[in-house]
Amino acid sequence: MFKDCYALYDENTGFIKLGNSKIEKVLQVNGATVRTACVSDTATCFDWSGNSLWQRCPIFDEGETPTVSFETEVIENLYGIKPHLKAVLCFKGDNGTAWYEYLIFPEIAFIYNQNFASKCGNIAVVEQENKSNAPTGIEEEQNKAEANSVNFDVLDCVPLGSRHLNINSFKLYDKTDYNDMLVEQQNATVYTFRNGELERDGNVFCINDYTSGNSLMMIKHSPTESSALNRKGPDFTMQGNVYATLYGTGIDFNDMPDGKVPYYASAVGVGKTDDIYEEMWRYNTAFCLDDPRNALFCMSNTWGDRSQDMAVCESFMLKEIERARQLGVDIIQIDDGWQLGVTANSLRKKGGVWEGYYADNSDFWAVNPERFPSGLKTVVDKAREYGIEFGLWFSPDSSKDFENYQKDVATLINLYNTYGIRYFKLDGVKIRNKLCEMRFIKLLQELTNLTKGDMRFNLDVTAEDRFGYMYMSQFGTLFVENRYTDFTNYFPHNTFKNLWNLAHVIPTRRLQMELLNTRRNTKNYEGVLFAPNTYSPDYLFATVMVANPLFWMEMSNLDDDYVETLAKISNVYKKYKQEIFNSRVIPIGECPNGMAFSGYACKNMSDETYNLILFREATSEDTYTFKLPDNISGKTFEVIYQNAPADINISGNNITVKFAEQRSFVWVRIE
């Protein structure tokens, strides 16, 4: 037991009960197999029960009866994850061991599950593809969903109980250098025959019993479809209205690395349909500690002005520090160019590398003595004088399946110990197979443990095969986009759109989103609708301030009036950013497209106050009514900031705003 959490195993019946005051998940063990027998909303006494697939780790032969053990442990000091009860179901057989690990958090209506396997020897494994039941045209009793089969690629299978259902699914896209639609949402009423099947790809699947108002959510904690390893078929299926299955272990069981190999993880949660996304937010924040060290931050990175490594040097960074102080930036990050070695992105020298750094130069990650004669000490000390931290870009060595990950650990620990640098943008990562994945996780874990959670990572999701939005999310923030006015691919409404859409399923405090110096390259946008320079600097900041605003620019090149405007909103933001950090950010209005009314409702989960950031894009109409989740009549409101006049009227759960100008916004606080 831990607070309201429990995990109980009855060896006589083979049933396991996992739960807390909001959810209970019942498992059934039989030989080498396990299945989910029931998931219950303990607050409403609503059960999802019936038939479901049996799971068996393929290292066990059919009919084998391995030794079964069950243990529980209270985990209170795991950096990046809130205290929880951990339950481990272990199968040990002749050919290896399988672990089913479950995390139960107090008063959170989701249970997390990650499986692991370790194989002895070179036994051959016959794996299955995730195939649909194709209709034959032969009419027969609809009984194909009795779920007696075993599928090796299952992460979880939950019984549904033959109800009238619809499903809302979210497919996420990373590799944002190539993708600018980051969330694809689908809704469908489920085919209710028992042998009918619905397939979906994605990471989040919400199943709604629309006759009762109860919902069940299944989350696949894995990279996106384009980056997931050993993918055999769809991520999710519903077998009629009988059971729902998450697929995709990510393991090739015939080519497993040594050691305890992780499956991709999953979670199941319950709640009333009106509340399930709020419950999901609470669950997601269990993997991001409410720690002052992890509060929202403003970071700068000079790469957005495309000087790349040409400008990086001590004198330049001292100018950046002065601007950072004026702008209220919390962290200055030096991108590629601070180090002695040369990467493939260098403008100073051709022939650089994008992995194999230590083979190219054993001192690759030494501080470049020509650009920084006193190391980083001068710039770090100057920044610290102003209360500003330094961060660095770093590229872990992906060569030979991250064979050099321990050298990378030593490199980053040395920078942490020498300069007190805590924030590292990790880029150039290539997760080609499970061994790469395991070693990269070890790198993150070891650095987190060695610094007692003090080191944080900005994990780049702009290119290559990486962890994406939903896998190993406890280690830091996500660097979401590279956008440049030089390439005419920066449009403020698109960055707004991507953050607005991601906010449906990702806590925005886990994301870094950019704003640029829009007075650069204005000729590139002549005659172009939604040209970046038509937006005020504070508007740009407001579109991304529910995330971690990224000043993607050389701040020392900003005009003084640009700095003044950005500093004004940045200083106001600092007063309220902890409230926003504690808030569930709810997208409201219309999806941003350059000609919409859109916004964020930031509901503080500590005291029920709201921060509303409401936008009028380039619309012909000037008035819009935003709908809020709660009735706010009778509450007081205050305009915190606006870049143009606005008239506001509140009635019930509606807030009507008349905006005086296009491309304007108003920030309202309600309590």
C-alpha cells in the first residue's frame, strides 16, 4: 500500500488487483500468459469488463509454465517521476525472464505499464503480424471476438463490454523539419458487430460510452509511427465493441540485445467523458515534477538567425547576455559551435561529422580555445551575475549503437561540474534499434541520477528517429521546431497552430516553441499573406507563452523598440508563469490558421483561477465568443496585458471579446 494505492495478488485464483481511489485494473494470470480482465472507474462504479486478448512473451513456449512472482515497492525518490507504488509481475522460464511493471500514482485515474524481457541463448521466435479479420461474405453467428488467442505484439488489451461507443484518436507527427501538421485527430462511431474491426495509428485513444457519459483512455508511450522500432501493423484496434488493443512492443525477439530489454510502454485511464482529458493531464504531469527547477522558462538560442557557428565566440555571447538581461531571458543556450570539433552543420569549415565524434577528434567536446580563450567561465560568470543560466547544444554519439554513451556521460558531467551548466539540447540522435534505445536511456538516466535531477534536457524532435512526444517524457522538455525567415518557412500562425493542437494531449510545459526576429528577411515575404513582420513582437510571445518561449534569434541584433516590447510582456509573464505551469492549458476557440479567433484557457489546478490568452487573427469580423469549461459568472477578472484595446463581457461559461484590431490579443486573469 502507498497512500490510496494498492497492488494485490491472489496466487490461488491468479487474479491481480491494481488501483487507487479512482481506478482499478484487474489482471488474470494463467501459466505464462496474462490478460486484463476488468478496468473500473472506482469513483462511479463503472466497469469495462469482458473478453480480452491473452498476452505471452514469445520467449516462452506454448504451454510452458514458468515460475511466477509478484512484488511491490514504494518509489519516492525517482527523479522526474512523482512518488508511486510499483508492482512487478515476473515470469522466469528456461529461455529467459519477462517482467510486467505497473506504476500506480495516488489519486490519478491512470495506471502505467511497461514490460521487459531478457532472453537466454539463441532460441528462435515466431512472431505475428497484427492483421485484421477480413470479411468472407459467409454469414454466420458473430462470435469471432472471443479473444482466446495470444498475440506477442500486444501492449495491453482492455475489454469493453459490448457497448455503444465512439472513439477519438490522436496521431502525432515529429520530424518537424518535414512536417507542419503535428496532430491528426479522428473521431468515429464504432462498428458494433462482434467481428467488425476498427484500426487506428497514433498514441492516444479515447473510447467513449456515449449512452452513460463514461470514457476509457489508452495511451501508447512510444515514438511516433515514423520512428517506432519493429512496427508490425496498426497501433490500435477495436474488435467490434468487445475489446480494444494497443500493439507495438518495439522488439525484434529474434535479435534482442543482452540485458533487460524494454517494450514500449502503455497506460489505461478512466473518467467521465467531460473530465477524461483533465484526468489525462494529471497523469501526464506525474512524469514532470512540480519542482521549481522545472518551472516554465524563457530560453534563447542564436541558431534561428542562421549564422550557425559563425558568430559564436566570447565577445558575441557577452553581447547576448546583455540583451538577455533586458529581455528577461532565464537561460542562454549556445548551439553548435562552442566546441572544438566540427559538425556537418558548420559554416566555418566543411567536412564536419554528424556522429562518430570521438573517432573524428578525441577532444571533440572540449571548449574551443580560439572562440572562448578562458573556456566558458567568462560568459557563464557574467550571466550568473544577472541571474541568468547557460545551456549548451550537444550531440550524443550515435555511432556503433551509442557505444560511446559513457564518454558522453563523462563529457556532460564535466561541463556540469566545471561550469554549473544544467540545460543541454540533445540533437543529432539516431535511434536505429533497441540497443541504441537502451543506451540512450542509460545516458539520460545516469546523468539524471548523478545530478539528483538537476540536469535537464531539451530533446530535439525535428529530424531522424527519436523518442518523440510520448516516450521517456520524464527527462525534460521537447525542442519542437526549426523555423527560419531565411527559408520563408516561419509563419507565426503555424507555430501557434502546432502548439494549440499539441495542447490537446501534451502538457504544454513540456514543449519549447519559438519566436523569431521578424524584421529579418522581410523581402522574402513581400506580397505573402501572414508575413511575420505584420505581427507585433508581444503577439509572437503570447502565442507560445503557455509553453517555454524560445527566443530563436541573435538578441543583440534586435532593434531597441523590439526589445522594449518583448521585455514588457516578458516581465509580466514572469509574475504569472508559475500559475501557467500549474495549469491545464485548454485550447479554445478555433484552430489557428491565420484567419481565426483562437486562444488558451489556462486552468490553474491548484486554486481554480484562469489565465485566458485570447487572439484575433486576420479576421474581417471583430467579435467572438469563447466557450470555457466552467461557469465563471460572478468571478472577478483583470486584463493583465493587451497589444490593442478590447471590450470583454462574461456570461456563464462564455467570454465575448470585441477586438479593436486584427492580429491582436488580450490576456485576462479570472479568479
